Amino acid sequence: MAGTEGPGRTASGAGPNTEEEGRAGAEGRTAPAGGGDRPARTGGARAAGAGEDAYLARAEATVPAEALAYDTAATERWAPEPDKRPGRTSFQRDRARVLHSSALRRLAGKTQVVTPGTRGHVWDASPRTRLTHSLECAQVGRELGAALGCDPDLVETACLSHDLGHPPFGHNGEQVLSDLASDIGGFEGNAQSLRLLTRIEPKRFVRSEETGQDESVGLNLTRAALDAATKYPWRRGEHPKDPASVKFGVYEDDLPVFAWLRRDAPPHETCFEAQVMDWSDDVAYSVHDVEDGLHAGHIDPGALLADPERAEIGRVALDRGHVPRDADPQELSDALDRLLAQDWWPHGYDGSAPAQARLKDATSQLIGRFCFAAESATRAAYGPGRLTRYGARLVVPRAARLECGTLKAVADLYVIQRAEQEAIRAEQRVVVAELAEALTARAPEGLDPLFRALYRAAPDDRARRRVVIDQIASLTDASARSLHADLTGPGRGR
């Protein structure tokens, strides 16, 4: 979409993620477009700490479709197109497009935390992939968003989209690609997600007024869906609180569509639906990564009672940014104690059916606990009305954020930072780096047909290098290894 402008498209700022308790107030806020009070939910109030099953049981059918209207700007698409079948909302179409995308399917071959196909010494748990994580994030986000008045299909679309741009080998592969692309704008999984949604994923083509050629507009999602999927709406080096942060959400050559989707957005703010997506992502992966670590035998619940282990968990939580920077060790210890004190907390795990059931109940309880904390605090700040777009900020209580961050640190320490993992990560870095060298040498003929065409159409060397990065990022863990073997094996002349 580079060099293409839509009607009334203007650049705007970026925004932080979900806010801490007490920072969001209703004063001075304007009502969201298409607003109005959300109808009362059935089933009455829910007790704090209730589980995921009870929390997710509230059907979105209690929210009439007409009450979920967003304004025409929110439902506008970059390339106008008619609805093939009347009766569906714009956001239902968005959700369907992401669900049927090849980018989403590829997440099945990308590791979440525990490598699929490996067997722990306790039980083979068929651990989560990026795809199953995205599906679970989408379920959590859909229901939390609906409870707060968001369109559930819109939030689900954002959750399904949030990891599409992650390359093979997760953050390890992301770092290698970032280094390789350091002089052409870097690489970041969230910026790559936007690029996939608006450019790479083949769904819609339009005739360019500048070149007269047909150009891909990706899935051609609505403005609100693209905005909701944008976790870090700023360019590299423009983080509103930490300019040194490696997190960003758009490359330079994707700025035209970024400016369009951010039209009229307040500077340095993410939309409410993106905040719901972000918290749902945190909740899903913090809880489920610990579950997978227990299944695989990497986490010993008894170790969480030992002072040296607890101190190390606190250190990881702070050093790796899992908790707010101003958290102190005692706060983190208290957060862990609150979780360990729950009746449902699994204090042991042997892989038996009762142990599996108890662990599953614990994950359910944790999801309910974290979601209800955010819902209650946000309602306390903004009242019972529908909360959408830029009419509110999601309020996540500090206690919930510390508990969630402590779980992230547990999985980080005992699963991601296992001693044997470093040798694996080193080998993965070699695979990605050598793939980049081999594909660059063989381009364009050595690229897949989709990227071959993009390479030939690229206007300069910088753009051509970006296409090579795009191809590598699209690979699964297995296809990256397979292509690497094909291109660099004996007799390949590397």
C-alpha cells in the first residue's frame, strides 16, 4: 500500500498499553461513537475468583446486534467493496477473513513455549502452538470485550491477528531478523502482523492509481479491526514512554495505511479493543505457559515455596519486564503467595487424570480471576455503559498485573531459560541467518512465487531486502529447517 492514500487519511500518533489501576478516570471523556448503554447481562453478578467456565458462559446473544453499532469511519475499508451476503456485520466479515487466512494456519507450526512433538518426563501434553494460543486468547478477549460493551467479533479478530507476524522460532527468530534488517527499518512481530493484514496475505487486489498495476491490500479489514490489532501504534524508536524500546507496530513503507487506520485517534493511545486484546494475550499466555510447563515436567510446584527459587522468580519478573518497573520484591512475593493460597492451586503434578483435572481447573480459575479484576476495575472507573474505541481505558488493577507477571516469570525461568534451551536457540539463530544469506543470493528465482513477484516489483534494494525478510518470517519452525537444509546442505554451493 506504499504511496497510496485513501480519502481523508491523515497521520496520527501512537499509544501505550492497558493502564494501571486508578490512572483511568471518566472525567473529560467523550462518549464513543455509536454508543449507548449496554443492555443488562443475564445471570447477575459474579463472585471474585470465579472460574473461566462460569465467566465465559455469558453468551454474547445477550447483546443485541443493533446495540453494537460502530460509526461509519470504524467500519470503512481501505478498498471499498460490497458485502457478498447481506446480514453479516462488517466485523463478522473481518473475523472470517482472519480465520480463513493462511497466515493464521501457519501459526500451527510455530512454537509457543514447549516444542510440539517433545515428551516431558511426566506426560506428553501436546503443548500449545502459536495457533492454539491465538484461539485461546481470542476466546478470552471475545468474552471480556463483550462484557465491557465491545463488539465481540471485533475483539476476537484482533486477538486472532495479534501473533500473525511472529517468525519461526519465536522471539529468538525475531531478534535475528531484527539484526539483519537493522538498516532497513528493523523487524518486529507486531509490525509484521500489520504488514500481513494489509499487504502480504492474498485476499484483495486493487488497481494502483500511480502505477496502473494491481496491488494487494491484504485482507482489506475495517479500520477498527486493524486499529484493534495494533498493539504498538508507533514507528521504531517512537515508544511514548521508552524511546529505546524494541517494540513498535509499523514499518516506514507501511505508513500510508497506518495513517489511514489511525485517523482521528488520540496521540499515544491504543483503542479500547486493542487494550482488551493486549490483556487477554497476557492472561492467556501467562496461565497456559505455566500449564504447559507443568505438563512437560519443567516446573516443580514445590519449588515455588523455596526462598531462593522465589527470589529468582522475582528477579526474572523485573529483569525481563514482566511486571511494572517500580515493583519491589516483597510485592512480587505477596503476589505469588496470593496464588499459592487459593484452594484450587496445584501444589503437585504427576500426570494422572485427577492431577490433569485439577490443573485444568486452576487455569480456568486464573483466567476468571484476571478477567474479572480488569472488568470490575474498568466498570468502577467508567460505569455501566458500553465502552468502545477511544471512549475509555482498560483498567487493570496492580495486584492482578503483578500476579499475571509473576506467572510469566515462572514460565520464563523454568521453561524458556532451561539450560538446554540455549544450545537450541543458538542453532535456531544460525538457521535464520543462513537462510537470509542463501535466499538473498538466490533471489528472485529462489523465493516462493508470492514473494518472487513482490521482489521483482520492489522499487529498490531496500525494498527487495524487506521481501526476503518477509519470506523468512512467513516460515514455520519446520519449514525453516527444511528450506535451510535444501539451500545449505552438501552440494548446494553455499
